[in-house]
Amino acid sequence: MADNEGRGDRRILIAAAYLHDLVSLPKDHPKRHTSSTLSAQAVEPILATLGYSKDETAQVAHAITTHSYSANIPPETIEAEILQDADRLDALGAIGIAQLLPYQAL
């Protein structure tokens, strides 16, 4: 998606993609909507050991915080938008995505 957009920091995107579901509360948990915020908070020590700067860590945390549909937090960066879109496409699954494609008679 970043390649198609022609923008977005791959280092931020890769970290956010790998770590966005670091904390995943069960679907019926009353605090389920906070999973993305909890994941964003949990990435700081991990990214520090990987040499991410505080600014990079903040960017990854923002993308993670805003990726969740249930959190209802608007993304403010292209990386956050890409992660949110990718997560929603993943949630649709292959069949859901295929249903969005135009029908073509054989």
C-alpha cells in the first residue's frame, strides 16, 4: 500500500504492522476498545532495544493507536492511514475482498 501511495516511512510501517496487535483483549471484554492504546504503550521498550528514536516510537505508537476500528481515533499521518486500511482489509479476509471486485461473466 505504501508503494502504491508512493510515500510513508517503511521503518515506521513495518514496526507498526508487526506490533499493532501486541495487546489484544477478547472481543467480549468491556475494555476491548483500548487494545490499540495498550499496544501502543507496550511498544516503547521493544522499539528502544531496536534503536528507534523517541520520534520514531511516537510515530509507530500513533499508527498503532489509530489503526483500530473500535477505538474510533482518526489517523493523522500517512503511516497511520496505511496501517488502518491494511488492518481493515485483513479483517475483511480474502472472500470479503473478492466480493468487492467487479463481477465478470466467464
